[in-house]
Amino acid sequence: MNLWKKILKWHRNPPFVERVWNIAMNCYIYGNECYCKGNTDAGFHYHYRAIDLYAKHSFRLNYINKGDFDSPAMRIIIAYVARIFVEMEEYNGAYQAYRLLLYDIDANCKKHSPIRADVYVDMARLFWEQKKYIKAIECYQKALPIYKRNYGYINRKAAVCCEKMARCMCCVEEYKQAARYGEKAVELYRAIYGDVYENLEKCYENLSFIYSMIGDMDKAVYYAGKKKDMERALEEYDVFHLEFK
């Protein structure tokens, strides 16, 4: 092997890359152990350290090494840490974590992987908390066709996307589009769970508001009645025994 090939081999898989990867994975393991012991602060610290190392060396880990250091576990903790950042209102940290996650998915997952759609949904929540409703809508619109492609036309995740999108569209006063997605959410929830389901109550309430803003008072009253009916049905429903009282 000539000198050039030796240099190229070292560049593609330098010794420190494997050490960095091992440290990151050990941080992930220690973080899990801390969570099991109830020490959430230490668990978060170790998980954050793991994704910080992964972020700094993600180009070498993913692109140069062609997926040799791909880890579903690392994607799980990046998503977990991002959600914690949202809860802590550290929105910039959450956004950077989601960007890293999408970068990792681009490197190691298929184009229409449902993991990508899950990240878009989480990012939509981040934008919702920041009152960036247009960006939240864009995230849901990216996620919805991926869910349909992977799980078929009728699936719970698509229903949630439609429900949340309807709420976001209300916030930007796109009431006709909101009504369309709200109706779609009701259709999907009923197809999956039947006529009695907690999220249907929220959908009916939202649709009543939407149609009142559009000026269609007949539908507004209709969905207000459906909401009250759902409230009564849920009160009678025994969620522990899965049967009516």
C-alpha cells in the first residue's frame, strides 16, 4: 500500500473517530442507568454529551464512514433531548437537535422513512410553542404523505397530523382549509377507533369554532351538539374495563 492510500484510509476512518463513537455510546448507556436510578439531571447530562459528540463528528461518522457508525439508539436520544429542550423552552437548542436528527436521517435512512415524519411532527410542536404557525403547518404537510405512504390511507398518525394542522390553520385564519383537515381527522379517527374516542371531542369542538368563523351556523351548531354527545359518551365509558357502564 503506497503512502497516498495510507493517508486516504486514515482520513476515512481515523483512529479518534472510533474512540469518539465509543465515548458517545457509553454516555448513552450511563444516561440510561441514571434514568433507571431516578437521577434525571445526570441522565440528561450524559445524553446531551452523547449527542454533542455525535454532532461534532457527524460528517465523519455518517458520510465518510458510509453508515458504519449508524445507531438507532442515537436517533432516539437526540429526539428525546430535543423534546426536553422544548419543555424547558430552550427552543434554539431544540431546533439544533432536530436539524442534527434530520441530517442523521438523510445519511442513514430511506427518503420516505416514517422516522423522518416523526421528526417533522416534533418540529411542528416546537414551532407551535413559538407561535410560528406557518412553519408548523409546513412540517405537518411534509409528514402527512410519508405516513400515508408507509401506513396506508387510514392510520392514527395521519389523523393526528390532520387534527393538529386544523388547529394551526385556525391560528392563521385559514378556516376553509382548517375545516377540510378537521373533517378528515374526524373521518380517520372514527375509522380507527369507532364513534367514541377522546380526540373526537376536541375535533368536534374545533370544527364548531371553525364553522362559526366561516359563518356556517348550521354546521357550527351540529358540531357543538356532537361535542356534547361525545362528552356524555366518554363519561359513561369505562376506560379501564373497555366497556360501557
